[in-house]
Amino acid sequence: MPAARVIITPEKNEYSDHFLDVVGTTFKFDHAKGLAEWIKNSADAYATTAVKDAEQFIVLRFNQSQPKQNSIFECIDFVGMTRDDINKALKVWGLPTAAKKGTDIATYGGHGNGGKFYMRQMFRTSTFITYRNGLLNVFGFDEKRRYGFAKGLENKQLSLDDALAYTGLNKLDIPDDVRKRWKKSPKAAGFTVVRGNGPERFRGKATIEGILEKLRVHPQARRLLAHKQVSYMPANQTWGKRLQPPDIQPRNGFEKPVEIPLPKSYSFAGDTYQFRTKEYPNGRLILRTAEEPLSRSGELAALNAIDIIGELGCIGSYRMFELGIHVAESEFIYGECECPLLEDENHRSVTNDREKLADNELTRALLHWINEQVNELADKMAEKRRAEKKSWDLKTSSLFNQLLDRWKNQFMAKLSGELFGGIGLGDSIGGTGTGGTEKVHTDTGKDTGDGKKNTGETNGTGGGSGDQKKQGPRFPQVLLSSFNLDPLDPTATMPFDCDPRHPPVYQRDIDAKAGLYWINTSRPLADKLREKEGANSARWREYLFQRYVDIILKQSIYQLAKNEPEMTPERIDQLIDDVTSRVHDAAAEDLESFLFEDKITGIAAAPADQPPAVTNEQ
């Protein structure tokens, strides 16, 4: 026999006040978060009463006492509420439309819990003092965290001046725009003072300034502080100073915010999710950069995050490590993702305290997409940083190269006389020039620039006879790839680049004829040495020196081939041993500081007849 249908007669939910303590533990937040909730409520009060932006003022007033736990925190606006507003919105826990007060206006507030829980959980007692339509209402929490109207202060008829005096607002320099609005609509003249007496977690080293610093970067407050006139002041002052979010200077080369529209659909973990629909057609991710790493900047570390923005306000915020992003460049990135779809009740993606999104398939897909976009920007920043570092490293390396190039000329002049009877070791066109050697100075020369605009002038003075009239350089010239312009290309405006697969010492056919060598700075070992050790390290300077050893050996072998066309492997081996020994012996004497000092603190480009000046770090 089928069971009879059971029909339930619905009743109102009942719960113990202890349930609020259980839920309220998630709101046992710091004061910055609580003050952000109060500011949002004031902003919503202005929005739902159609007060012009220029007339919207929010004031945080602090009366710090000794001991600190007797202090008073206040948030003041100049709108006010009625008893009906309190009964229908403020008193109700978890009401999604509490902040809207019966309107369709987009508001910053969510379920009407944040401001109340801050009053209930974080103060010994608290009161909500509000005045509108000539009536004063005081509603609040007592020492046992029970709420209700204050006796004798429910719909109490008072003049505006008496109401201001009751709250101490008569001592403020209330802006003229506010007083004009009150005078124009006396019935609508009003204000609200949310007051917390005896703040918890405000003792010892805690300060008002510290709370305000946290408030400036709090995700629930940042947008409001940027667009609303929020001030702060001690209780003994008549008006306060504007509280604004920190001014973050952008990263060089990434000054403009990166705006990325949310995709309509996105595939994640085998499913496809909609981020934009007909009902919610808008959505975008805005990424900004900082000149300094945010994660290492004290309170600014809170900015190193992506805020999730709903219809209007922040509904969640994620630090970079919470998004699973650990690349170094992410420390310079912050931003916000506007996704109003998340506030649709069907998706249930917004949590009560709006610190994090609800954990579901849609929010996980969105955070994964954000992760991809942040990583892509971080990769671009890292690539630019690597390019800038390489350019700077090569600028330093070019000065070292100038020194080695001139030392090489001095050494090769001596070597050519000892090994080849004075015949030059340069590779000339139509014959080898002879005669005339170069004197190398070791005194400081003047700075002649960064070495990028090389004109291809030959080193030393040519001489002697040749088979043709055109004569090549006395000694080969050595330049750095990715730094020096190509002296054989008069139209060149960018540095000459070698491929990582080109040899460490590279020559084109045209270079061989002109007596030109390129040290390939793109070789994997060259890159790793600069990256791991630095361009001013002894290991990198030794690497450059070894490339000069290669060049001197090459030139010696070429010259031997001209002198002895039938040279044997044994003869080449003998030459290599002889030249290498001479180079190393000369370097041990002439380049001791250059090769062995940990760092070189000063080196300047020099005229053509002098080596760069070097100062060693002791």
C-alpha cells in the first residue's frame, strides 16, 4: 500500500544565539577588515538614497584611550536610516538584499552580515546611531552580544542640532555640500554613526596607524578608497585627512594595464564553463605591474593579488601563491578580475565573508584561467628583464673586451717578432702588412662611450709591402655579438647577433677578409656564466680571455700555413704548445688583476691608443 503524501506546514526557522557565535568565528577578523565592511555600508547608504558623489563623505573617527581596550572606533556618514530600514535590513542576518534597501541599485554590501558581525564579535559593546526624518534611533549589541534598540532611543524625535550634539558631530567641520543638501531637504537630513566601544585585539603594540595601513591595501576597501571621499581623524579634531590606496609606480616597459576580456567559454578538467552570458555579457581581467616586488614590501604584500569583482564590489581576493603562481616576476603583478556572473544565485559562488570564492567547478576554472594569464604576463616581464640584463652585462663585457683587445695587440706584436721574424699576425687583403708596433698604456683614459658604435677602425699602424694596394688591419679586431654594431654594414642600427649554434669565436667570409672576429655571447656556456656568475665575475672575464687565446692561436696557425704550406700535425701541435705557453705567461704578468680579482669596481672606455682603466675591488 503506497505511503500517503506528507504535507509540511512551513514555520519560521529557530536557532539559538550560540549559532551566531559559531558563524561569527569566521568573522573574528582584524579591524582593517571590519572597518572596510563599515565603509562599504556607508557607501551603499549614499548610493541607495541618490546622494551625489560630490556630497558623499565617510569619516573614520578614533578615540584612543589608556588602556587601549577602552578606545572607541567610529564610522560616520551623512545619510541616516529609519527604524523601518533597521527592522527590514539591519536586523536580518544573511539577507542578500540587505544593502539594497528595496532598490535595484548595485551595492558593495553582500548578505548584510559583515558590518554586524564586526560590531558583535570585535567590541565589548557597539551601537548603530542613526538620524533621519527628524527621528533618532540607537540600535546595538550589549556585553552579552544581544542586539536591540536602546531604551528611550527608538524613533526619538529630536532636532538636527540636538541629534548632532548627542553624537558629538556638532564639533565637526561638516562640509558645506552636506549642509546645503540638509537645508534643501530638511526631512532627508540625516547621519549615521557606527560606534564600537572597547575593541578587541587592540593592545600592546597595536596602533591606529597600523590599522589604517592595512585598511589602505585591504581588497574590500581599495576600490572604495580610490573613488570615495573617506577620511580619518582623532576624536579631538574637527575634520580628517583623506585615506587613499597606495600609489604604485609601474614596471618600466609595462606602464599600461593589461586588459584581457573574459572568454565566453573555457575548457578545464574535461568540461567547458561559461564566464560570460547574455545576462552577464561583461567581464575582464586587468593586470597591473609594480616597480618594486610587492610581496617583499610589508603591508603592500597584500596588493600582490588578484581581486575578484562582482557586480560592483570585491567578492574574493587571491594572493599569487594561492593561485599556484610561484615565478619570481609574479611578485611585481597585481590586478582584478571582473566577473559579475559569479554573483548569480544559480552558481552559488560568493561566500558569506567575501574573502574567497566558494569552491566549485566554475570558480576553479576561473582561477585556473587567471593563473594562465598572470603567468603569460610574468613570462613577458622575465624575458624583458633577461634582455635588459644581457644588454647591461654586455655593456660591462664590452669594456673588458676593449682592454683585452688592446692587450692582444701588444702581445701579438711581440709574438710575431719572436715566432715569425716580425711578420704581422693580422689577416690582410692582398698581403700581410709589416712594420710598426703599438705602444699600450696602462694609465687611465677618458670615457668614450659604451662601445656600441664601433667604426671598424684598424688597430696599430700598418706598413711594409704587399701584392696589392689595398692593405688589411695590422691586428684582427674583436667585437661582441649582441652588443656591437656590424662595422662592415654602414646601415646597421641594431647589434650584430650570432646564433647559439655558431662557434664561440665566429667569422663570416667578409669578416676574415677584414680581420674581424666576433665573440659569440649567445653560446649556452656564455649565457650561463653571465646568469650564474655575473658579467663582472672572474669566471666570465676568464671566459673572454680564453676566446682571445683561441683567436691568437687561429691567427698563429694561419700565419704558419702561409710560411710553411706543407706543415705537419706535429708542427701545428708544437705551435699550439708554444703560443699557449707564451699567452699564459704574459697574462700571468699583465692581466693578474683582471683575471683573479673577485670584482672590478671601475672600468672606463679609453682612446684607441690606450687600454681601458681598471680599478680592482679590494
